[in-house]
Amino acid sequence: MLDIQRIRQETDAVKRGLKNTGAATTIIDEILSLDHQRRELQHQGDSQRAEMNTAAKNIGKQKDPDQRAALIASVKDLKAQIKANEAALPEVENRLAELMLTVPNIPLEEVPVGADDSANQVVEIKGQPPTFDFTPKPHWELMSDLGIIDFERGQKISGSRFYVLRGDGARLQRALISWMLDVHTKEHGYEEIYPPCIVRSDCLVGTGNLPKFGENLYRDAEDDLWLIPTGEVPVTNLYRDEIIPAADLPIRHVAYTPCFRREKMSHGKETRGIKRGHQFDKVEMVQFVHPDQGRAAIDELTGHAMRILDALGLHYRSVKMCTGDLSFVSCLKFDLESWAPGVDDWLEVSSCSLFGDFQARRAKIRFKDEAGKNRFVTTLNGSGLALPRVVISIIESYQQADGTVTVPEVLHPYLGGQDRIQKR
């Protein structure tokens, strides 16, 4: 959520930022109008209460019956006015709060301006693309031939866009999760968290998933509980409605969670295999930092995700997202895309996002600064990394002519020394 003072004081800049994201700017005028109404009602109420208190004190002092009656009448009239103001104020405040939750974050000045992903900027390309003396297969063929995935039984159990990993497919995914958690905790300084995967609606409001994206989430309507779309949601909300001691910053957490999203897809290239599904696993990094450290922290966090890809020996690129391709909550975002030769495509395996105080305002996460003033923290997060797309890149990049798949060396200890996946 944006700071209302920023909207008041930097109206033109806020409108320009919204326009660059493709969002409507007229909402800012409505917000300012409601903000003015709220402050007027508050000012009128304060003035009327002061006037009523003065009149009430003078009633006892007034000896003249007519003037005393006039004072009593004025107090009665002021009480009615105050009651009317108090009735009108919540409606204005509620409408203002609703609108504030629908305004996206404002991009930093460094974010490339563009309407869609065609304006995204490739920052860096790392690793060598795999070469083959045969035509590489897509992962769905390789995994099916190896017997490590079962699409039919996944659909039988849960419907379209679900699958079952079997044998070495399940072991590879588990090995990746364990290894990534170990790297982030032992080498990058994160504390591991295992959070609930079902959250209250307040948590999704805090991270910016509600109210805008409710149709993409799975919900238990009876208890108003939601399946998480990402580990960012429960981990960020660990500190909702709290004031964090400044000495505790920065806080770095990493969590493995399953994630659940209503992926709305048409038939075609995007729907083949396991690239998009309603349930997937992810290792998520979340940081809470001092506002002065946010810009440096996003580079650090992105670097942590990149080192995972480096260690896996995958060919990948870092992409700075343009204004029209930012998420609702981000003010700066870098995507890491791993190359998948079987599908001949770059796959997003991590989105590393800086939010400024946008989420912290919604979730009321603050710290006490050196002057003793409560301020909002800066939050940021990124996948480190997201499955199953990492599995896709490994399976397709490490495939061999005989249909087997070699395993990246860093995963050998997590697979009991196994260095190859082959049909059993």
C-alpha cells in the first residue's frame, strides 16, 4: 500500500508511475477526494466537540434563563452534528481504505519503461548452453520414457494439470529442495522456516494477493482460509502487526512450501508437461531490512538465487522487468530464466522482487529507528528456486543420447551418490 502522504505530496509522480505500469490514474483523484472528505469530517468533528465543551461549561455559569436555554439548544444541535459526522466518517474511511488496497506499487526510476515483456532488459547471461549430437527431447517425453512421472494417474486423482512424480523423479525433486535449503542456510545466512500452508485472508491482504487476485487462489469459504500461492505469504506475515527491534534487522528467512494457484491456461505450448500446474513446490527467500538497505539487499538476494543456478551448471539469464511487466506489489523485479533445450524456451525459475514499504504498510510491520520513531521495514523476496521448472531444465539439459539423464554433481550426496537417472 502506498503512503497517503506520498500521494498528497507527489501526486504527479505517483500518477506517472501508475501510468507506466498500465494502471489507471483516475483512482488517485478519487483517493485524494476521499482523503480530503475524511480530514474535513475529522476537523469539523474536533471543532464541534471543542465548541460543545465550551458551551456546556458556560451553561452552569449563565444566570440569564434565555441565554441559558440558547446554550442548551446549541449543545443539543452540536451533538446532532457530531453524531452525523461520526456516522459519515466510517463510510468515507472504509471506501478510502478499499481504494488504497487496489493501487499497485510505484516503480523505481531505474525500472525500464515499457508496456509489456518486450521491453524487459536482459542484464546478464550465464553458463554455457548444452550442446547435443542428437535432437533433444522435451521433458515430458524423457520423464515418461524413464518412468519417473505419471500424468494419467495425477489427472485421475486430482484432474487436469496435476501429475505424480515417481521413483527418481520424486527423489530428484526432494534432493533439490534439501540441497537448496542447505545452501541458503549454511552459506547465505538464512534461517529456515517451515510455515503453515493455509492462511487467513489478512495474510494475503498483507502481501498484496488480496483483494486483487482472489480468483487465482484456492479458498475454504466456510472458515475463510486460503491455500498459499507462495511461501512469501506465511513467512512475511510472521511479523504482521509487530514492531521489530532495529538490532534484529536484517532478518533473512528461507522456507520450502507447496504452492497452490488456479492456473488459467489455453491449450498449446504453455500447457505441455509440468511447466504450469495448480500445485508446485518452491524454496522461497524472504528478507526484512532497514529502508536504507533495500536496494543493496535485492542485489544480494538475486545473487543467492543465481548461485544456485551456477552450482547446477545451468544456462540462464537475469532479466530486469519493465514497468508494464512488474507485479502488483513490486517496485523493482529481476527474473531468472533457465534455458530448457527440449522445449526451446527460457523458463522463469525465480522472481526476485523489492517491495519497499508497500507490503509492510499493508501488514503493519515496523521497526523502531535510532530516534525512537516507528517506521515501516522494507521487504523483499525471491525464489531460490522454484520447482518444477528447475527439474525441467535439469532433465532437458542433462539428457543423453541413450535416454538417460546425468545428475548435477552437487546433488550426488543428496541422492546417495547416484549420478544418473535411468529406466528401472
